[in-house]
Amino acid sequence: MLLPEDQPITDDTIVIIVGTNRRNSLSSQIARYYQSLLAELNVSSVILDLSGLPADFITTALYENTGKNPEFNRYKDVVERAKKLVFVVPEYNNSYPGVLKAFIDGMSYPSGLANKKVALVGLSASHQGGALALSHLNDIFSYLNTNTLALRVKLAHIRNFWKDNTLHHDLYNQLLRQQAQQLITF
Ligand SMILES: Cc1cc2nc3c(=O)[nH]c(=O)nc-3n(C[C@H](O)[C@H](O)[C@H](O)COP(=O)(O)O)c2cc1C
């Protein structure tokens, strides 16, 4: 699911962002898992996967080209309409993926993400679980007046625990459910 076309988006819909444009990323699988956790809590959500962004958005949708790429505008509209979002963020070179920064830079400034409520989930092949990636992202959101939930979930060594579309790690599951519940009442 790259961008919802057939799903109704209401004011209560939580938007889950897949924070990489890598095709078939593990982040996209975790995003779907998060969506199922929200569904168990009777909350509807949609997934925006950055892999569906127009490949040329850096040259056709940013700066002097703001508003000129209709496909990018669809993404931007969904994000800017949302009140609550979840960012599922893989650790790339000890930070978050560059494409996510470019995507954020493509939002309206200064108010595109202001006053929204955001939950952060990090994942990594190694031991950090995207801890620093989420800290970097949190700094950006703080600058943009975006409110991040204090509980950031870090899924380290994700490949050891993600099997058959399920997360086989009791603490990770507990933390994700806790975060989802907190986001609903945030
Ligand atoms: C460009 C790139 C850089 C990466 N850098 C790191 C890293 O610094 N630390 C780490 O633990 N894993 C790193 N990884 C692995 C991803 O964090 C790991 O595969 C993650 O669990 C899921 O990434 P995905 O959503 O792209 O599948 C990197 C992967 C890519 C593609």
C-alpha cells in the first residue's frame, strides 16, 4: 500500500509513515503490523510508504517547484490533514533515511507539521534500534512544533525477531501496544 486511494480518511485516521523509499522494506512490514495493533484498538489508520513517492520529487516538488507535482501533493495533503501520525523509521548510517528529511522539507513551512501528535518507532539491524535516528528526528519535530510522544520504541536486531509477519519479542510487542494506546489518548 503506497498511498490510500480507496480508503476514507477522516479527522481521526492515524497516518503511519514508512520512513524509507527502499522497496519492500522491513519498515513497511512493521508499519502494517502497527496498523493491525491500531485496528485491535478500534482505530483506523492508513499507511504512507515513501517508496511510492514520485522518483523525481527532489527536482519536481521542492523549493521553487512547491505544489507543482500532483503525485507528491497527494502525499503532502494526507500528512498535512492528519492530526496524529506514526513514523516507522529504519536506522540508516546511524541516523534516519535522507529521503525522509527531503520529504519533511517538502511539507509546507512553517506550519505543515506544526501541532500534530507523533509517535516514533525505530528499527535497526544492529543494537541501537534507531535510537540516534529517533533523537535526530525528534530535534526536527521540536523545531517544527510537532509534539512527539515521550515513549519512543526502538526495535534493535529486528531481523532476529521479525518472522512470518509477526514480531516475536514480548517486550517489543508490549512497548508497541503501550505506545499505540498512548497515541490514541495523546
Ligand atoms: C543505506 C542503509 C544504511 C543502513 N545503516 C544501518 C546502520 O547504521 N545501523 C544499523 O543497525 N542498520 C543499518 N541498516 C540496516 C537497516 O537499519 C535495517 O535493515 C532495518 O532493520 C530495516 O531497514 P529497511 O526498512 O530498509 O528494511 C542500513 C540499511 C541501509 C539500506
